[in-house]
Amino acid sequence: MATVTMTVNGKTVSQEVEGRTLLVQFLREGLGLTGTHVGCDTSQCGACVVHVDGKAVKSCTMLAAQADGCQVTTIEGIAKGDILHPVQAAFREHHGLQCGFCTPGMIMSAVDMIERHNAKLDEATIRHELEGNICRCTGYHNIVKAIKAAADEISGSLAAAAE
Ligand code: FES
Ligand code: FES
């Protein structure tokens, strides 16, 4: 057992974990942050995506001990109180979900994607970037539409802020 300490959604947390504890187990079972899902055991589905030091990571592929000292953000940490993150709002507006199981991972991947591309995204890039996220329900069209809408909105806000 070892003690790991990290900042999760802005709060410092410290817990004893076994060396084999995955980051996703630590978040779900240790901290009760069950918005991060586990959809496979082969690192393929992307339901477990969180941000570690600002980068999207499949939290089933990382040990909790490897996140020691890191800043972790989960789906529970992106809204501002009652105000949804623009990507969350766009998924709701554009019906980017059905059962919702893939949605936390999709949204965390989308937020990272939008940041990396400075909110300049076309449909082909979004589809390419979503390679690591699997949805069994939607056929992806509305997910892509939602991410494009969020990127366009964020791009507009960035442009307005720069004027
Ligand atoms: Fe992590 Fe499927 S649970 S990729
Ligand atoms: Fe059901 Fe994506 S909405 S898996």
C-alpha cells in the first residue's frame, strides 16, 4: 500500500492505495466519482476518459500511483455550479446521447480536442479524433454535431475576448 495525493476537481485528496489500483478505480471506488465509466477492459471504449494535468487520458490505462501529484479533472468537475460546460450544453442541445454510458468520456475527450485545436475543428477532424471513444447507441452523427457546435461557440467567445 502507498499513499497517493492528487488534486481532483480542484480539491486535494489523499488515500492509501494498492500498487495495482487503477486511476479509474481510485476515482470511482475511492472518491465516489462514478461519472467516469468503465466500458471495457481492453482500453478501447473511452468511457473512462478524464484529464490528467490538462490532457485527456483513459483512466483505466493508468495506475492511481502514476497520478500522484497530478491535477485530475473528471466529468463532475467541468460545470461551473449549475452552469453546464459549453460541451455539456451542446450535447444536450444536439441530442448527442441516448443511453449516456459513453457520454462522460465523449465529453472529456471533446473538451481536450477543442482545447488542442484552439476551437478550430471541422467534421473530419472531430471524427478522426473520436477514434478512441466508442458509442453503441447514437451512430455518432449527433455527437459530432454537438462537438462542432461547442467548438464554434468557444471559438466565437475566444475571438470576442481577443478584440
Ligand atoms: Fe477505459 Fe474502456 S474503460 S477504455
Ligand atoms: Fe449509449 Fe453512447 S449514448 S453508448
